Amino acid sequence: MKADSPFNHRPDRALGKALRELLTPTDHDAFVSHVVANARHEFERPASSGPWDVLGAWMSPGLAAAALLVLAALVGLQGNRPVERVTIDDELSATAQNVEQRVLMYGPAAPDVDVVLVSGY
Amino acid sequence: MNLKQQTRETVSGVREVDPVEIEWAARAHAGDIEAFGRLVDRYGEQARRVARGILGDQHDGDDAAQDAFLSALRNLGRYDPSRPFGPWLMRIVSNAAVDRQRRNKVRATEALSPSAPARAAGPATETDRRSMLAALREGLRKLPQRQRTAVTLFDVEGYSHAEIAEILKVPQGTVRSDVFHGRRALRPTLRPWQDWKEETI
């Protein structure tokens, strides 16, 4: 059997040498340092934290979230205050005694003269 | 590092367990990062060659090799110390590389740049060497992934067919076939540089 026969069950030195040259890196020490540093980073951190540490870590973002929530609620309340508008109910319920100035001013129809006179405006 | 210096083989070609490696593995499993570093130092080049061979890309190969080492560290509890460390690690390397290959399927292959010259070479010789390596790189890239892995493990790293079968979880006959077909495809790429080949052996 020829040395370079594909059937040869021994490693092909020429092919192996050429492939080794193609694939072998030149920065072995840097690679080792990099992997070891990553391993150290991953495996040497504290195994577990106590509940108070966890709660402490959550405190700052929790406070910030609560402040934002309060602010949003205040803005929401301000925005949801009912706008005073003259409705048909206002006009129907307006009598000489309880009529308001806004009903007289902004109502779609002219008020009755009796109402105007009695309202005192 | 010479492979022969770092592994001990029986007459049948199957590696023996190296007690030093077992000790490093045990210490690393217990959290000794320095012991882990010794394993990385011993197997780093081999792991990178295998991963580069599988992926055809030096950066991806190095990333896969690093993933494999960290994965090995996480899973040292599963390592059977009655068996040699190298094949166990190479199985993890092979899996990491194949996994990365799946994820990077779309990414264009970046050329494997030849490493520094192994010997002093004149301009003509250096050009020949680079041409030969470029042809070999292209030939390797065209091989099916399992053939690339089998040829790299067999002809570059010196693993036996039985060990490669264990690493790749395929029958030995499949490994022999993969090595055969891989060699048959790669050898013609070396032929034009026969002089270089004979000179360097």
C-alpha cells in the first residue's frame, strides 16, 4: 500500500503537516490568558447574595419607578379634570334663582328675559 | 507543544489516561482556575485547530474553542476520570464548532490566514507556501463538515479511528470512510507543491 493511499490507516504526515500549518494559531499565550480571564470572571464571582442584598439592589430602581408612577398619576389626574361646559341639562335646569352667568353667556339660545332680569347679573 | 509529549498512547493507538490531567481536571472542578489554565495551555492549540478546521474561519474557530473550554469547565463533573481527557474535550470542541456553524450559516466565510512561516523562506518559496495553503484552505472548505473534522482529528491531531468515532458519536467505519474521502479530496491540492512537501518532511 502506498504511503499516501487514502486506505492507509496511519496519519498522512505531509497532509497533516500542511493542515497543521494552516490551522495552528500564533497567539497561543494570549488565547490562554483570555480564556482563563473569562473563566475567572464567570466562576469566581460570589456564589449567592442574601435576601437583603437583593432587596438593596432593587431599592434604587424601585424608588425611581415609584416616583415615576406618582408623577404619572398626578399628570393623569390633572388631565382628567372635567371641563366645564354648558350642556342642555344646564339650560333646562336654569331657573331665575339658580341660573349661572355662563349659561347666560354661552348658551346656544338666547335666555328668557325673565330669567335674565331675575338672575341679577 | 508536541503531541507526542502531551499524550501517552498504548500499542493499539488508544490514549492512556494522564494522571496529571486528571489532577488538573479535579482541581479545576473544585474551582482552581490555575489548574484550568494548565488544561487550556495544553489543549488550546489543538482545540483551536479542530474548531478552525470544522468552521473554516479562524475567528469563529477561536470563539468556538473558547466556548468549549468554558463549557468543559462547567461540565467537569460529568468527565469520567477513568478515560483520557483529550477525546472528551474534543467532543465538546466539535459540538461547540458545529453549533456555531449552525448559527453562522448565513455569514460569509472569512479566509483562514496562514500562520507565521514555520521556517525561513525566500520570496519564491514563501509565495509557493502561501499558494499551497490557500489551495488547501479552499479544499478543506469544500469538504463536508464531518470529513473536515475526521481528517483534522486523524491526520493533524493523531487521534485513532476509535477515538474519533467516540468523539463524533459515529461508527468507526464511518470515520474510516470520512478520512478516506477527505484525504482523497485534499491530496490533489498538495500535488503541485510536491517539492515543498518533500522538502519539509
